[in-house]
Amino acid sequence: MSEGVAAQQADVVVLGAGMVGVSAGLAARQRGLSVIIVDRREPGSETSYGNAGIISSGSILPLNTPSLLKNLPKYLTNTHPALRWNLPWALANAGWVIRFLAAAVPSQTKPRAAALHGLIGTSLQLHRDWIVQAGAGHRIRETGWLKAWRSDRLAAARAEQAALAEFAIKSEVLDRQAISALEPGIIPAYSTGLLHTQTASVDSPGAVVKAYAQMLAGHGGTVRQSEIRRIEQQGDGWRVQLADGEIATRHVVVALGPWSAELLRPLGYRVPLAFERGYHQHFVPNQARKLLRPIHDAEGGFLMTPMEQGIRVTSGVELTARDAPSNYAQLEAVVPMARSVAEFGDAIGERWRGARPTLPDSLPMIGPAPRHRGLWLAFGNQHIGFTTGPGTGAAVAAMIAGDAPPFDVKAFSPDRYIA
């Protein structure tokens, strides 16, 4: 920045314009704080773009539960479409892998589910309010989402229904005929289904993030597109160094998803962040045999959902370095399985790849950095960041304002991993 040019100023600078960052900025602005959101790309263009667009009431069970340990033998073959892993990455990050697996025990499952239930409950209400206020109400579908099994998995479906019911989350177990009645356009490939009735979905998650960002701007907030170089503590506040200038602020919110850990490293924080990489491809829909809602093929390890761009088929999880070369093997494996259920045409556009930030306990960091006043952490929302972004942002905004968060944030405290 040229000498003598004053830095831009704000009460709160949010770094990251995905669902979490935009939500934090919007929630802070609604509390009367001046807000600037900064990202190298437009809002909703990175990780928040490539998800299944589900606003899920039932995503309370973390990835690492006892069922993961039960299924570990088949995942270790590294051929299952639900999970692929890179051996050099796994060896280099053995500590993270061990901590991740250590959390997959019964004693840790219910407390984490309870924590996620609080976060998701707040998020669902905010999503349903904000999407209307942002003029994007036409994008939301209150049709639930369907988890489906090709084999007879009635016992598994009822067990999952019972687990959800402990938290008053409603669902319906369906047989083959009920699935066909619910989705008359698909091929009757599934024998068992679990319909999450209190879940919504959207036809373009990236567009919803953009709509929330536009609402923020309409309320006096600022969205700035620039490369973020570093953050420096300065007196009682912070200075955010950008490629094209700097911003002075009292509070910095780090909501950079998979890029958060490296921004914090110069401040002495070593964040145990790994990356659930995922892929998707759009296909021309068959208008005569429409897919009406997202369907999670439980045995195939993929999800297909109707989007504005076409039928989006998403792959399972790939555990590897954030910026490793793309490996489309998982996506290529599941597309034929998706075609055996939903009728769709040729591929549209290029295949997409993204990285979802994941901590060893599958819970995000939400709260103050342990050693730096005015530094707030909001990342690690793994594969449910689109669902949980609003609640994450609202909690951080409340804490910045000195108020109690709208749900119990103790389980999400950053100091459980960094000191």
C-alpha cells in the first residue's frame, strides 16, 4: 500500500466467503457491527459451491462412529467408492488418522451428536429465514432427502431412525413400493429407504451463498475480492494484509475452510486439519422422469441431486493432500451406479473437485483463538458446512458482541486442539 494512504477499517473482517464466512459476516452486520468479507474469489465459489445442497436436520452423526470401525476392513482395500485414501498422505499424517479413529468409539458418539444437533438446529432456522429475506426462497425445496439401500437393510434403517428420534428428528422408513411412490421417476433399484422429512435442499448452493452475500451488502456490509497475504496483531486490533491493500479491524474471523490452518501457522498455531476431498459432475436431466430430491445411495457411497445446472452426482470421500492432483476414479465408479437409478443424459461442463476441512473429532472450531484477543476461528465444518454455516456464523457474531451463543459451543472450542 502506498505511504500515506489510510487502511480501510471495520469492526469485523471475515476471511473467507463460503457459507461459514458469509454467515459470520451477515450475523455480525445484523448486530450493528461494520463488516468486510474478504476472499480471493467470489462468494460461494470454492468448497461451498460443490456440495449436495442439503440443509440437513439429521446430519448429527459424525463420520467417525463405531460403524466406521466396523466397515474399516472394506475401506482398507482402498477400492470402495465411499472412501479412498492416499498411502503417502496417510503415513505422513498418521497422528491425525490415529486421533480420527480413536474418536470412533461409542462413548464419544452421543456427546458429539448432541453438540451437532444444537449447531444444526440453529442453522436450519437461520437458513429458512435468510433464504427468504435474501430473495432466494424459490431455490429451497422442503421435500426431505432420501437415504436408500439396494439390499434389504430394514434393520439398519430402523436403527438410524431410532438414533435420530432420540433428538426428536423425524424420519420415515420406506419399502420398495413407498420409495417408488415418493420418486416415481427413478428406476426401482432400492428395497429400503429412510426419508429425512425435516430436511430441505436447494437447487444451487453457490447461488444461495451469493444471495446471502448480496443481502449483507444491501445491509451496508462489504464484500472484497483479494488475495489474503497475512494477519498481524496491532495494539488492541488487527491489520489484514491483502494483495491490493490492508484493512484495520478490531476482530478477525478466520473462515477459510481448508486454507485456514496455513494462515494461522505464522501465529504459532498448529491446527490438525485434514481434507475430505470430493468430486461432482452434472448431467442433462430427463424431464420426463425427474429426480425430485437428493438421494444418498448408502451402499454405493454417492449422492445424486437435482440442481439448476442438471443432475449432480457427487463422489464419496478422498483422504489426501488438499492440492494433490485430481483422481476421478471414485466419480467414474459411481456414475454407472447412478445411471442404474436415475435416467439422465450426457455430462454437462467440467468435473469439479473440492476439499472439505476436517478435524479429528469431526466437529468444527467455533470460538476465540486461545492466545490472541480479537481472533476468532470458524472452520472445520467438514462435509456439512453448507448446512451448519449459519449457526457457526451466528455463534461467532454473538461471542464478538459479548453475548451468549444461540447453542452450546463448548464442544467446538478451538482450545481442544490448539493452545
